Amino acid sequence: MQATAYTYDPGTRAGSVLLDDGTPLPFDAAAFDAGGLRLLRPGQRVRIRTEGAGDDRRVVFLTLQTFADPQAPQG
């Protein structure tokens, strides 16, 4: 799934993304670290993986749109 980086705090490595429908979705340091990034700027297109649904939905993986998700189905 793709989204746009909305906020990012380099001190905590946490922030939020905006889904394409405008819904904000937070991410924590674990999700940021899983993607192997060192920096994120608001407005960058990102590739995310989420778990859960509704209010329990959370980002578990975040990387740049041009980078692959190693757990994505190949085909």
C-alpha cells in the first residue's frame, strides 16, 4: 500500500502518514526501523504495510515507494 509521509520526528523515529483517501495513520519507531530508512521528509511517497482494522489499524513497515517490501507477494 502507498501513502504520503505527513509528520516525522527524528528524535523518536515516529510520525504519521496520510493514506490516499486523506486518513492519517501513525507509525512508531519499530515500523520506521523495519524499512531501513535513516530519514523521512513530509511529502515523500512511501510504501507501508499495516495490521489490524479500524481504530486498531497500525503501520508495521514503512519505506520509500521506490524500495521493495521484502514480505510483499512476488508475482
